Amino acid sequence: MVNRFFILLFLIHFHTSVFSQNPVLYNGTGASIQDKIIAHTLAGIVNRDSARLFLLNVYETWSYNRTDETWRDLYRSRGGVVYDSVQSMSALINKFRYKINGAITYDAARYYSNFSGQNFCWQAEAAALIGSLTDRLPVISSYAATLGLQVSDSVFITDAFDGDSSIWVTGRVEAVSNPWNQAGLTEEQRYFFYLDWGINRLLPRCNPDMFYIREYTDWASKNRMFQLNLAGTEDLNFNSLSTGKADLIERVLLFLQNKNPNRIFHIYGWMRPEPLTQWFAHFGASFHETLLGNLSWHSAFPVSGRSYTRASIVDPDTLQLQNKYYLIFITSEGDACNWVYGLQSGGWLSAYRGYPPVAWGWNLHMLSLTPFVAKYYSETATKNDGFISVTSPLGYAFPDLWNATVRPNAVSASKALMDSFNVYTVYGYKHYASSGSVNYRGKQISNSFDFPKFGQFQKDIGAHLTFLFDPLLATQTPTTFFGSLLFNHVNDNTFYSDVSNLNTTATRIVNALTGKQKPYFYLAGYQRMRQDDFTGRSSPGNSDISVQRLNQLIGFIKSDPTIGADIEVVTPEVFSVLLRKKLGLSEVDYTENIKEFVTLENYPNPFSSKTTIRFSCPVNDNNNVSLKVFDILGKEVADLSNRINGPGLQEIVFPDEGVSNIPSGIYFYRLITGKEQYTKKMILVR
């Protein structure tokens, strides 16, 4: 009886310590490259269904060097998080040993470089990818023994997504039996051998909706993405990406295109040369810069409700068009996660924020995946903090290049994101082809949009106003010729202009306004917003501005003795409403724009506790929508139909309080509306 009592106490203690522990904060300051890739892989694994591991200074955004510290503190103050802090790798492993199946080993001496300044251990990244598919960590052999992690010659990979056959693959990337380790090969040949093998063997078992390009991160691990680290030698030169690299990337693009024939798929990481993001779009992809850590944490942190209201939303009926010069300043890099998750390069933390009206750029797709971050920005925004989508609601994307088969999904998904965040202004641009337009591997890359296609897309998603940087349209001129309201600026020193001298900048802007007939609308600057500590910012540039300096600049402009009193700087919300009033355009009833039903995928998937089913509901169908969950035998597990609330974006958590203790396995949710039916697979892994 006594022994049973102590066994019961042990089991209670074990269950509590393992499954109810505080989130862990791993301080990676000064950690080795080997420890950092372990931390990334582990964070991705343990954060798949719950926010368990926060990484401090493992892979911080380059744009703001207090990013991790700031979010750490915000999760404490706004999220109520109490961290268990660890600094050694052994302590971190011990916190999550129950989640780890062992190690994948590699040769730490195998490095490759795409361009000057880059140098990465490709075998470590290969081990991390295999590890993410098998819940193992990338560790060199001797270190695995030190950490007490089991190593197997072969490991078993089961497809968690769409049922490809399970396979055995190497558990030792450094093993001489692997084709990439044969003698006499250059390092590039070795890496390409591995990638060829990986595309054939691993890619079909990876996430079929996304992949990762560039250095491995916790975001790639969490989502079980296929990852490759290929780039050209130059930022903008198309030809700097070798044919061999382009061939490998294109194989992945074609695979995901075939997996997603009727919907957009997503690419994360970074592309060099940058213009090739247009190349991606031709395959039906949207791109997202994500060279940073902690996205697995941000996306897993629970938030009650996802109503993103903010103080800068305006009632059009209360705004009166006056005889003024209306100016807008837009922050650049809104599509890039360095800015979205880097507190707008520290600019969002400025004590001066709220004084000057600013159009802050955002990647709505990424914000939708990280609700705590989205709520923080929405709830702390002032009436002068306007929001704008860059370069599309779906990320760094080019809607005019998407083919007709993915277009309906792109329209509905974009519309759902805009409705969710109440953001209906977009900033789009292309500007990379030196000759105006080039043909790259049979795909057209251009400095200009296909205006009829682009204008129709913007109309269909309900964009109220779209700013453009396009050489084929007149500058500072609105047009509705292509079906939606476009406002262009180009070749007038307002795109990444030199703002190092504020007096000179103010003079340029005043001169551009002088003599124009009022009311007049002017995009005064598309600039990189940075922290107020201007001398401490990384990678400084002449186009950088801070909220403090912007406030000074506006003061200089408005102090002009001739026209200063008639100048008003406004948010994109105000700019859009007043410009439409000047042009005699009616306001848009955005709800009526949802013409079709579209699923946005449940997330996470697979999941171990809860997942969120997301879809947009047309205005005419919301009373006739059925949402039910079935097990693999076709038995109904839950009817969630009564949780659909009106038209628009729906986010329904499964399982809820009414459904508990369901076993691990494959489930399907079925959405029925009118004559349409959609069935999606979910995988519960406890």
C-alpha cells in the first residue's frame, strides 16, 4: 500500500512537471552555432501546439537589436507569462526530453557559401530538417552522447500531411554511405547531391503548402517545411543565381504548384536576388521574409478572440474634404518580418509615436498567424497610427502574375485578411528589371504591373485605395481607369528618398506642393522607419527616418510661411476616404464583396491539443453553412455549425469544451454551403 502511494505521488509529480511547466526561456546570448540550430529545431517541435519555448538572442532581427528582449517583456506584462529561464543546452534538453526522440548527427566541418559574408553548415541544416520530421535534434555525434540523446543509423519518417508512404532515411548525415559524402566532390557538389536526394525523398513528406529558403529557423521546424539554402551572389542581378541552383529551386516550386493547383502556397525565408520573388508568383506562390527566430512561439501563443480594432479606423461620414494639401508618409518594409516582428525597427516603441500621422506597413498574412502580435499592435495604436497592407494582404506578392486557377482563392483569402484587420489600403511595387521587363526561365519579370489584371484583382478584394510605385503611370496622380482606385508615385524623390537633412527634405516637399490646385493629395515619402536612437541603429541608410525625426520634418513643412497652414499630414485611412470624396467615389460595402466561400486551412496541423479552423463565409450563405467533424471511419465527432457568426472571417477552435478526450488519429472537417462542399484533413497527435 505504501509503495502504491509513493508511485502515485511520483506519477502526479511527473505529470505536473512535464505537462504543466512554465514556458521556458532559453538565453542563447553567446551560444555556439551548433547550440543555436539545436534551439531552433527544438523550439519548432515543442511550439507546434502550445507556446513552450522562447528563444532569446538565438536569431534576432538585424533591424532592431532589442527585439527579443522587448517581446520577452511584452509577453510577461500583456500575456501573463512566467518563464523558467535556462542558459545551458543540457538544461534546455532536460526541460523537453519528453518531447525528443533522439538526435540526427552531422559533420560540423561541412560549410557552404552562396555569397560573400554568408557561411553555413549545410549538414547541420540537413540534420535539422530530418529532425523536424522525426522530432529529433541536429547534434554532432560526440555532443549527442554528452546530452544523452540516442542516435540511430536510420530513422523512420511518416508523412503527417497527405499520406505519402513512410520511409527510412539516414540518421547520420555525415555517414560515408550517403552519396553526398563520397570522395572527390567539391562542397557545392556535396550540397547539391544532398538537395537532389532531399527533393526526391524528404520533400514529399514535408508540408505541401509551404517551403523555406535560406538559413534554418524554428518557423521551418514547426511547420515541417522543406528547406534549402540557395541564393545568388548579388542582390538584384538575375544572372547571379546559377542555373544549377535555379533548377533545384524550380523543382520545389513545381512540386508545390502541383500540390496546390487551386490555391496560393507560401514561401518563407529570403530570396537573393530579390526580383526572383516575381518568379515565385508565376507558380502561384506568395513570399515572406522571415530571417528571424521565435515565429514558432508567436504563432502558438493563445489569444482569446481575434477582433483587431484600432483607434485609427475612421467613419467616412465624419470626415469633411477641405481646401488643403493632404500628405501621407508610409513606412517601408511592411512585407518583411524584420520590421513586422522587429517593432518596426524599434520605431513602434518611440515616445513620439502618436504625434505625427504615420502609415505603418504590415504583412497581414503573417499577422493573422501570430494573434498576440497582431493584438498588441492594434491595441496600442493611436488615432495617428494608420495601417496599410504591403505589398498585398497575402504578403510580398504580385497578384497580376497569379494564374487563373489560383486567383479565386487569392481573392477570397485576401478579402478575408482585409476584413479581419479592417485594412483596405495597399501599397504595391515592382522595380527590379533594369530594362523594364525581362524573361527569366520562361517567366516575365517586369518593373510594371499588368494594370488591367492588377486593377481587377484590387477591385475584387475590395481594396479602397492602392498606392503604387510604377514607372508607367504618372506620379502623384490617382486613376480609376483599371477598375480600382490606384495612386502612383515615381521618379520624384519620394521612394526611399534621402532624408538625412530634414530642412532639405522639407523644402523639396513644399516645392512639390506649391502651385498645385487644392484639395491636393501627395505621397510625401516611402521611408524606412527606425528607432529614435538613430546613432544606435544597425545598417544605417540615408532613407532612414525615426518617428521623432518625422515629427520634426512635419513641423518644418507646416512652418512654411506661404502654404504651411494649408498642409495636413494624415493616415492612410483618412487619405483614402478624402481622396474618394474628391473623386466622387462611393464608399465600399466590404461585407458584400465576399462572393465565395473559401477555407484558409486549420492551424496548427498536425495538432496535439487544439487547432483553429478558418474560413470566410459569403454574406448570403452564412445561415446555411454546416461545419462538422468526422473521424476516419466517418463517425460524426462534433457539429460546430452553431459557432458560425455571420458573414466574413470565421475562426473556430476544435476541440472545444463540448468535445474532450478524443483519441489521436485522422479527422476530417466538412464545410457545406449551398451546393458547395469542402473537406479537409486534420491530424491529432497526443
